[in-house]
Amino acid sequence: MDEFFGGAQQKGRPEKSKRGRDVVLSMEISFMEAIHGCQKEVQFERVSVCSGCNGSKCKPGTSATNCSACGGSGRVFYKQGFMSIAMECNSCNGEGKSIRNPCMKCYGKGQTNTTVKETINIPKGVDDNMNLRLQKKVIILIDIKYIKGHYSSSGQHGDLYVKIKIKSHLYFKREQLDIYTSNFITISQAVLGGKIKVRTLYGDVNVNIDPGTNDGDTKKLINYV
């Protein structure tokens, strides 16, 4: 209701804090890469600040002027009786500025589409369908700085999300923090016990089979995952 009653006195330029759109990518990595961690290079397109005008939208050496329609406020006011209604200025789209000499590189948009490459560090133990969120100057889950999504005219970037998909492994299966592998033993080993060689994430180890082992029994190996 401030726009109707008394709002006409507040003619400051409206703040636009709209963030840039997020970039969402999918990445497939191997089972062992997920276990041990790895580095991957991603290439994608994003909206970036124009390098020609640095986001000013103006031709280098020139500057914007106040919009003549709204006087630089970004809003125009209409009176209806005792009420005053504020609306976004159509001439400058609420920016409050008029650009007479637009940048020739971005055509006055202040931003351009660019293809970028980033090398990201996939942390050890990343799980399937995990979303890695990469923000500007913020480290979240992975050790990376200055990664960002699309640029907006307000100067705020979106985030970069990388959705991890892990390929299945021939020998190993993961369930949360546990790693499972299956091994066949003979009937005599199941009845009398024995010793077999089992592949682990860090090499083969000898495992003792207890007498009376049944089909489907599990044996826990410590310090091999």
C-alpha cells in the first residue's frame, strides 16, 4: 500500500537483486574415481559479464545518462484521484539509465555468452546422484574457488551444480559407507574352513573362511575400504 499512500514521495531507484541463473551439469565417473577422488574438467556455456564494457552496457569511453522519462528513478507515477500509483518505467525497463552509445560487443546488454572450462576436484567418497554445489569464492564439498553460474545485470552470479553419476563396478558394490564384494567357495571350504584370496580396494588379501560357513554369509574386513 506504500505505492498508493505516500509512496509517491519515495522516488529512489528500485533495487534489483536478481541473481543469475544456476548452471546444472551432469558428470559420470568410474567407481574407483568416486572412491579415491579425482579431477575432472568440465566445459559449458554461461552468461558472463561483457569484457568490452565490463557490464556497463556502454561503448568504452562513454557513460549512461539518466532516463529522461523517469529522471533516473526507474519508476513513473500516475495519479488517480488522491492515489499515486508507481510503475516500472517502460523507457529504461526500471534501470533509470539511458544508453546513447551501446557497447558494440554485447549490443548494450552488458553480458555475453561464453564457453568456459573449469577443472574441479571430486572429493573422496562421493556418492551416486550427489549434487556438488559450486559458488563464487565459497568452498562447498569440493576444493574450488571462483566457480559460478550465469551472470545477471545486477552483478550477482548464480551457482554451478554438478550432479554425479557413478558407473557400476564389476567386483564391488557400494551401500552407503560400506563396500561389498562376492566370492565363491567350495563345499569343502564351507564345511571345513579354509583360506581364499579376496580383492579389496587396495589390493588382494587372504581371508580365513570359518568352518560351517553358509551360503550368503558375510565377513567383515577391517581397514580394507
